[in-house]
Amino acid sequence: MKRYAKITPEGTKDSLFAECAAQAAVQGKLTQVFESYGYAPVMTPHLEFQDVFLRQSADWLAERLYHATDSTGHLLVLRPDNTLPIARVAATRLREAAFPLRLYTHQSVFRRSRFYSGRNDEIRQSGVELLGAQGLRADLEILLCAVDALRACESPRFRLELGHAGVFRSLADALQPDEDTRAALVRCIETKNYPALEALLAPLGGSDEAEALRQLPRLFGGAEVLAKAEKLFRGTQAGAALLYLQRLYAALQALDLQDVIDIDLGLVHGQDYYTGFVFRGYMEGSGVTLLSGGRYDGLLAEFGRPAAAVGFAVGSEPLAEALLESGKVPAQPAPDVLIFAPAGLEATALAHMAQRRGEGLRCELAMVETMEEARQYARRCGIAKIAVVAGEDIMEDVEVRA
């Protein structure tokens, strides 16, 4: 027997029955929200040329790619990200389409994880991209769409954390750390590793920017965080990003969303293509990032069509799991009727089955030879009625007793 014939690769899994129903329910709810905002569906290939993803703003992806080759030897990858292919589509197939473009997707991304990390390598995502729109109104639309998406899926007590890519970028640029140090700073701030962060900053001096970076992991909470940061960032180039966050948060308060929004100035996305506000979503009781997004105004220019852009992706699997736990996913109903026919009348049975299905009934064709076997099967599966084909034009309905 082949060693790997009966298992799935690390980081993947099969989904059965209720899980599939929950996934379908989540996708349906998200589709309703996305389309209510005017977004249209697109799909991109699972396989893309590696060149789509090998770019300076997304160099974090390189080590996590699944590789393949086409028939001519060109290097392909399973897409590790949905935003970059959408940027490619906007610059090619949709090049003549007028902005703004509102697009949504339901498709998986594939990323190598460390062995036994417990993370999925296939990640089912749904997301929206608003291309060719900039400013406060576009950012608010995306944030409100994200909130409505999570509410539609009945996510238990979710929170959105709001930051700005310009905060870390401006502070780090002023200190001019080398590439490795910069990447290490991102990891320490994201994980709130204070001792390691201090060790990295110590050689960079005691400037206002270094002190601000020390405090970034602590700048988490409500409106008071913005007031504290205003004093801390004085004399640095991070003021412009902070000023925009203040405007954005004030607008969110006007929309009465402050109860689901937190400020996190230590939110430093790994994707370097983000240029403006960034945000993540979490469910209470789970450390898994449920939702992630922000503004990425420079990415489409890398594909030859400069334009502002903003969007988010939400992981559909955590939403489906929460829906299952809530007990709100209906069980797969048993068929209304089992169609049974003696040998030689199979075609007649299928014709009767088509008629019943046309009447809106759920039907199943009995794959047994005798009526007694059909009764046993119906009892086992909870089917209340058997339709017995007794001749070319004769059918008798028989109630199944428990």
C-alpha cells in the first residue's frame, strides 16, 4: 500500500457534510453583503506565474510559495495571496474598465507553514477590493462592509483593530535600520516582545523615533491612545498618519462603531504593500486573525496601472466553525421519498423520480433488489415514504413505519 494514499498533506483537511453546509452558508451571507455594497464577483486561477508575487512590496511571500512548472518549464505557484492577482486583473483584463472597480472573491490561498505549526496551508478566504478610490469615504466603506460581513455571519463578539502603516514606516525610516533589523522590529512589535525590541533599539540611539517605537506595542485601546500618541510622536514624521487615524476614528464614532473598534498603533502588517490605514479582526476567545486588510495605493502601479486601492479578506473557515458551534446550521434533511423498482423497471423508476423532483420533493433511488431491503434502508435513513414502481404507469406510495 502506498504510504500517503489515505492521508491529506500537512496543513490541509477534508470537509464533510455539516462543515460544507456551514461553509456554503457563510459564503452565501458574505455574498449578500458584498453585493449589497455594489461589488461584483471575479475569480483568478489557483496557479499563477511566480512573477505575479515576486516583487519588493510582497517579498514576505517568497519563502512560503508552493511551486510547480507548466509544460514549457515556466515557474508557477499556487496563489499565496488574493490581492496581487486582483491587481494583475485590474491592470490587464479590466484595464479599460472605469474606476472605481468594486470586486469580490471567494477563493483559497496556499502558504507553506512550518511543519507541525498547526496552521492551515490552504486558507479559504472571501474578500473585497475597492480599486481607484481614495480618501476617507472609501476607507469608511471598506470598514463598514467588514463590520456588516462579520455581523451577517453572526460572529460572536468580534473586534476590529485599527492602525496605520505610515506610523511604523516613518519611524523606522528615520532610524535607517538595515533590512534584517527592520524585519526583526516588525516581529517584536507585532508579538509585543519588549525585551527583544529594547535590544534591537538600543544600538539605534535615543531619538524621539526610537522612543516612539519602544512604545508602539503599548499603544492599544480607545480614543485615549490617539491622544497619548499625539504627544509621543511630536517631532517625528508619524504625525500625518496619526492625524488621519484621528479623522477616521472620529467618523467611525459618528457611525456608532466605537464599541467594535480598537486602536492598535503596534499593528504592523507583514505585507509591505500597505500604504495607509490597516486593520485586523478577531473573535472573542480566539487568537486567530479572522480578517485583515487596509489601503495599498502603490500596488497597482507595480502592474502598470497606477491607482488607489483598499480592501480586506476574511477567513471563511473560522466563521463557519463559529456558525457550527452556534447550532444554526440546519442538518441535511432526509429525502422525502425513496423510489424503489424491481429489476427491469429501472428506467421507469428514474422517470417517476424526475416527476417527483419536479414537484419539489427530495428523492433518492433505492439501490437494493427487494422491498424489504428498501424498507430497512428507509428506516435507517429516516425516509418516511417509499414510492414503489409496480408497472410502466403504476406507482404506489408506502408509508414507512419506525
